[in-house]
Amino acid sequence: MSEYVIIGASAAGLSCCEAIREKDKKGKITIISDEKEMLYSRCLLTYLIGDKIGRDGLKFKADDFYKKHNIDAMHGVKAVMLDIKKKTVKLDNGKAVEFDKLLIATGATPKKVGIEGEGLKGVFSLRSIADAEGIISMVNDCDTAAILGGGLIGLRDAYALRLRGKKVKVVVKSSQILSQMLDKDAADIIEEKLTKEGIEVIKGLAAKKIKGKGKVAAVELEDGSEIECQMVIIGKGVSTNLNFAKEAGIKVETGIVADEYMQTSAKDVYTAGDVAEALDITTGLHRNNSVWPVAVEQGHCAGHNMAGNKTPYEGSCMMNATDFFGLPVVSIGITKPKGTGYEELTVKNSKEKVYKKIVLKDNIIRGIILLTEIANAGVYGILLKKRIDISPIKDRLLDDNFDYAKILHIVKERADKFGKAEFKETTITL
């Protein structure tokens, strides 16, 4: 009977468990997590802060998930050392577990900004239920919150606190918000919406110091100006948790390097999720695509391979979908292309807050931005993921009445060309 050990109990780890059980009903599965909380989605934490859902609304698996899949769950315990040769994982409680196949899904940690005052009461990052509950516990004593970072994490935090009726000021070093996700045209439309809803965006400046005696009182910016506030949330992105793998001698770069089967450089050791560096289908290179749907896909692929069902990973792309005060936005793949050979198709109506952009290279979709009119996100996603030549429909891609029926014939033509096994009706989960 095989022994599987999964380190990490979020999207990738739980998806891996499900995939293993699809192929191996009897093998022993042990899942290890340093978090005490179980079976919740990090993606929903800002909804908890914004009081749009309760604590139970965070659950994305049923309470009997571990029992149903016959999984030995060890929460509140940290894996501290891996011995590849002996196939053992040492835990911080002094115990060790043996494995035949191991998944490392250690995720990522919020980045710090490295300035004075980060340790003051009222300074938060948002990655866990404990972080969210810490923020909520101080909401009633907070009039103004400063958000350091204008990426998706920072803006979702800002949105949540604004829903709570707080004054919110977002500090962004770059010249636009959402610089890793959107181009400037799309970002400007969203910034206009945020401003209208009462969120102030301060661009081109970084925080120099968080001030206060024991607790937050203000943020000093690099130009000498200050923001009086009672709470600071650092939303500067995440850093992958590499040390566990690196110290064991496993190959790492920006993440743990995975092959086409999500196996690491160590035999029988696999990786998935935010910590994994795997194939990106829009560039053909390896990179971290640290988003929930990708973690689920990678975990599922790794689980099948761990259970002996050799399954190549098709690759992923960066994808995000969110909503700000009723303004939906979808971003997939390369949205700000660099280099030669790219073509951009755009439609913009700032008054209606409509923006649509498709990035092409060699007549294959490499990136997508949609604001307000997002109904075709899944259709464009299919074309991108299947690397389909869109030449026959290029002039119609951004039409208002464009839909799946318009592309079905070229998808089937691709299936005929590359073999029926390649074609299946695909959906892009956002």
C-alpha cells in the first residue's frame, strides 16, 4: 500500500488528495499544514472582511472532506526538514512521517516592505483567517486605513474596508494600479471607479515609515507627506516558500522547478500551487502563476502522477477575475506585451466603462483584458489555452455578438488536425 504525504492543505494540496483517491482508493494519505484552520478559501478572505460573507462562507470543501477521502489530517504542525534519500519529513513536534510519494505545496508568504514601524499594532498582511480576523477586530477603532500596494491584493483589501465604511487611501509606487494585471487604459477606468466610490489612490510614491507609539498613527511617504491612519495593510504580493525544498537539495528558481508531470528534481517528490514553477502556455517558459485555479489544476495533475497514472501537465497562464463595486474585470495571460511580433486588438468606451483587449502573436491569443463586458472570457480562454489560430475570425473577435458558436468550426478543425483525443470542450475557470 502506497504512502502519500501532502505538505500544504489549500487548493493544490486538497486537489492532489482528490486526484489520488480517483486512482488509489486504499493508499494512505497524510496531509500536513501549519495552519489550524481547515478547508477554507483564501480568495474569499476579503469578502469576510467586507462583511459580505460569514466565517462559514469561507469553506470550499465539506466538513467531512478528510473523513470521506480517508485522509489523516495534521493541522497546526509544520514540516521543517525533508530527507530525500530516507523519504522522511521531519515535523516541528519532533515526529517524522515516511512517504513513497510526496507533494510540496507550501504556498507563499506576504511580502514585507522593509520599513520602520512594520511591527506596530494595526499593521497587517492578509493571507489567513487569523489575519482577516485580526483586521476585523480593529475595524471599529479605525477611521482611516492605508493600503500599501496597488496590485490585486491591495485593492481587494481596500474594497473590503470601504464596504465597511472606512476611509481608504491606497499608496502605489508605480504610475498605475494593477500594473501586473492590466494595461494603463484598463487601470485608469478602474481607478476612476474606485475614486468615485471613495477610495483615494496616491501614485508615484512609496511609504517611508509607519509611525506611532505602540500602534499605528500615520504613514510617512517618501516625499515627506503623511497619511493619518489607524490601520495599515501591506498588499505588496507574495514570496514563494522555497526553503523547505531548497534545503533538501531540490532545484529551485523563482519557485520549485517542476517537470511536465509536476515532479521536482527529486524522484517521487512533486510540487504544485503558488510555490511551483511550471510551464506557462503563453510564453513557453517556466514561471509561477500564483492563482487559485492554477493551484487546483497543478495539484490534480500531480496527484494523478503520484498515484501512477502518468498525466502530462498542459501548462497554465496567469488569470484573474474580480469585481470592484459592480465593475467586473477579467485578465488572462500577457496583457502588456514586450518585444516584437505582438498585435493588440482593442475596444474602449470609457463612459460605459467598457474595455476589451486581445493580445495576439502569430495569430494566436496570448492575453485578454475585459472590463464590464466579460461574457466571452471563457470563449477567449478556450482559444488561448488550445493555441488556436484565429485568422478566420480575427476581424470578429471583439464584436458584441461574438460567442462560442462563432469559433466551434475552427476548434473542430484543430481537433481534426491534431487528433480527436486532443479536443474536448474546455472551460476556463476564473
